[in-house]
Amino acid sequence: MEMKDLGSLINTYDTAAGEAVGKRESHTPKIEAPATAKADEAVTVKVTVGPHPNTPEHSIRWLAVFFYEDGRAFNPVTLAKVSFNAPTTEPEITLKVKLARSGVIHALEYCNLHGLWSGKKEITVK
Ligand SMILES: [Fe+2]
């Protein structure tokens, strides 16, 4: 049995291969955030997934949002972790985030049929 590292099991839009290629649009988390922000001033970060089925049999079960902060010794820090209850809740979250330094926001989602998918967005703090 091949023991893959967890990181290699995370699909991204650019690295998805084989059957996962057709799932990219519906599974890659989309991050809406300003390209620049002032230090320690709250900015809105919205993360969505889909359109994707939202049934008990097939849904986005959770989202986690992380921040890779420039210059930090150990990355990333967790910004939020949210579980969803299909068909009642849709996989969409909005956060207010205060950042001290520039970095990259990463969103990670889990679909019970199609696994782990991540997306990212750079944010420059001035
Ligand atoms: Fe799926």
C-alpha cells in the first residue's frame, strides 16, 4: 500500500488530474477578499463553494480557512472552521479578519464524495 502524505491528497484547480479535472469548478473554494488591506483593520473575507449539490448524500461537509503570514515561524494560522448540515445550510461563510502582515488566505473544503479541495488568495497589508 502506498502511504501518501495528506498534502498530496488535497486537490487544487491547477493540480487536479484525471476524474478530478471535471470537478474543479464545483469544488475549488472561491475566496473574495481585498487585494490590499491596512494593518489591523478589519476586512471582509467571503468563502463560497459551488454550485455543488447540497443533499445528505452529497454535500460540502466543512470549510476551514487558514492564513499564511509572511515572516511567521510556523504557518498557517487558523481563521475559521465551519461544518455544514445539508440540505439546511449552504457552504458559504463570511469572516471579518484583522491582519498584521501580508500573506495568503487558504480555504480548504471537504466533499463527502470528492474529497479535499483548496483555493488561495494573496492579500497585501500596508
Ligand atoms: Fe462533490
